Amino acid sequence: MLNIRIPSPYELQDTSEFNKHLLGITETNILKYESGFLHSLIDYIKSDDILRHFYIRLICECENVEKVIKIANEIDLLDLEETIHNLLKAKSIEALSYYDSEFHKRLFAITGDVDFFKWWRLQSEGLHKFLDKFWLWIGYGTAQYDELLEVHRKIFDSIKNKNIDSANIAMQKHFAILLFQLLGSIYKN
């Protein structure tokens, strides 16, 4: 069982180890990507050993989707569209989990940043203990399930329509749903 407590504001630290993963992302963009979350929640996420990797992924996925919008070609869009189609038509939790992961991997592949995705998975073992069961917690055919599928479709539509603002809002919503389920699962166990 994990015990997670809310740290006091005096305990929050931004270490250089933490910051090095966000190099190259402007402060303006980081604040934009954080805008869908309460500041106190962001501080909590950044200060927690497990959730810190969630924060890094949130910021890097939002930055990456902006890059995808700028460079994606027709082949990339067809590949993403096929992945979204498979995600929406998945008939099992295992298939959902696979296509969800594939969608995010393909976004990083388009920008040539697959190494980040690999690094993140290796560094986030504590987080993966919970994320591996994410779709089980969401449940097949639930309102949260439908909402998350819709968010993936919105991310794709935003990429296809080259709408950075819409893509960022959809990506933030994706991570808000993920965070809600993640915190619920951490406290359940």
C-alpha cells in the first residue's frame, strides 16, 4: 500500500534532475499546458515521487502534440487515423490498452522523439504499477470510457485540423481523466 500525503508548500522542490527533462520547453508553454489544472494540484504532482513522472509526461505530450501539428504529413495522419479507428472499435480492455499506448507512441514517433517515450516508461516503474490497470479501472463501456475515447478522437481531429489550442485542451483533458483514475487507484490500494 502506498501512502501519499499532501506536502506543505515549504517541502516543494524543483530539482535540476526534474528540470532537465523539460529543457527546451518554454516557460510560457509549460504554464499553458498546466492551465487545465489547479496550481496546488500541479505543485502536489510535481513534488510526489510517483506523480512527478506523470507531470513530465503531461508537459512533454502537450509539447509533442504541438510539434506533430506542425510536421505531420498525410501518411502520419493516415497512421494516426487507423490507430484511432482501432481504439474506437476495440472489443476488449487489452485491445483498448494496446491502441491507447500505440496512439501516444506514434505521436512521439512522428516527431522522432521515441526515445522520450522509452525513457519515460523505464523511469516510471512506480507509476506503471497503477497505469497498467488503468483501463480496468475505467471499465468497458462506462461514461469515463466513452469520454476518454472521445478525447483521443478530439486530439486526432485537432492534429488533422492543425488546431494547437484544441489539441492542448484535449490533451489536458486526457491527462485530467488519467490523473483522477490514478489518484483514486493509489488511494484504494
